[in-house]
Amino acid sequence: DPEAHRYPNGRKPILPELTKYLDNCGMSNPYTQIYITTEPITHLTFILALFVITFLPRFAYDPQIDCLVVRRKEDPMDGAPFIIGLVTILKQFHSQQKDVFVAYLCQYCRVVMNE
């Protein structure tokens, strides 16, 4: 009797069970997955902005492959994992952290442009 035994209720939520099936079928997006929830880490966005400012000059944009590539072949880096790793780290925290990170990068651009 479906009226007497409704499946999605407080004791049996359907979303966690459906998520397991979608993950097993490969129908989930790991880039949007939130793995942990934590309190904001002090100065994390500042450290990430310094990290990006330090390593971004090693990359160049290649319009033929529409991706960041290294300027020197000796650098053991790749543009796509660099960006995906940065986005994944930022997604684990509150969206305000991402806004502060972008604000730091904008402030850096303003300072460089005024020199």
C-alpha cells in the first residue's frame, strides 16, 4: 500500500540512497562534490592567492588547444590540474572564501596595472 508506506520520510531519506546509486553509475560530478565541511581557515584565501600569483607566470594560454600550458618544458606542471585543484579547494569552504580570493587577485591586478 503506497499510501500507508510512503518511502521518502524522516526515517528513510531517499537522497542519500539515490546519491550512492548515481555515484556507482558514474552519473555524478566530482568537481561539484563537497567532501568535508569545516570552519573558515584564517588567511587561507591569502595563501592561495599568493600561490596563484607565484605559479601563474609559469603558464601561457594556448588558443589552439584552449588551455593553459607551461612556458618551459622543464616545468613539471599542467594547467588543467592546477585550476581544477584550486577550484576543488575553494569549493570545500564557504562561498565567501571564494569571493575574498577573487578580491585578492583583483587587488593584485590593480596594483600591477598602476605600476
